[in-house]
Amino acid sequence: MIGRLRKLISIGAMAALTVGMMPSLADGAEEGTIKAFAAWQGDGQAIQTGPNEATFIGIISGSVYVDTDKGPVDGGQVTCPAMLLVNLEDGTQSGTGRCSVTTKDGARIFAQLACTGVHLVGCDGEFTLTGGTGRFAGITGGGPVTVRSRLHEMASLPGNTVVEAVSGIMFWRALSYKVP
């Protein structure tokens, strides 16, 4: 029970608590659903890519935390190269990204991100686990994700490229996983 709980917390941070908190994993498949969030920062460029459209391309990264009964637990680092399209007339947006969650011992989880929403409100969509390395080799699963950012200048782009520093939060209310 304790080994399974510790593994759940580890994967929950998108999979990654520090090695010191992680016991050896039991043989056999493990599966569950966790709740987690990441406070991230990023850099990228925004450019007007149409009469009423702007595109942001950048890399976001930050610490991942898993919600537990005793509060959030540091779980590792998430990094996502991402692209966000924003309609400059109505503020609607759609985003995609590829993500890597890295634990202290170097094990990784890979995922795809796709979302839609309204600029400055949030982008809701799916986070799909596509594989991993080390103790997360063969991981599958996913769940709903919300990404919020402080990408303010895109709504008033004059048509030139803007180098942008951004920050925000990404959260998973019910991320399901299965490790073979």
C-alpha cells in the first residue's frame, strides 16, 4: 500500500517525485488517477500570422506539484515546446505542445498537449501520455488539462515579432495513468 501510494504521488506530479521519496516499484502494472499542477515560465516569440491572427511559439517549463492529503508535493520538472494561435478579433485560441516530465533520477514521461479556449482566460484540452523512460517506460494514459498564461501583448500586436517572457499555470484535475 505504501509503495503504491508513493508511486502514485510520483507519477502524479506528471510523474516525478524525487528519488529519495520513491521506493522500488513493485512488479506488475500500476494504474490510478492523480491531481497535479505546474507553475511555469517561458520564453518565445509572438508574431502576427494573419489579418486577425497571432501565433506564439516558445518553450514553457516549471516545477510540477502533486496534490496530496497533506498538500502539494514537489514532483519534478515539466518542459513543453508549444505553439498557441490567437484570434485577435474574438480572443479565441488553440494550442499544441509536446512535453517531457523529468524526475530527479532522470526517468521521463512524454506527453502531447492540445487545448482550445479564450485568450487571457485559459486553454482547456487533453494531455495524453505517450511513453516514458526508466521506471516510466511504456506509461499510457492522460486526462483533461487547463493552461493559463500571462501572454498580454499578443492581443495588441502591431504586426511585428514580439519577444515575450510569459508565465502561467498548468493543471490536471484527473490525470489517469498506467505503467506496465
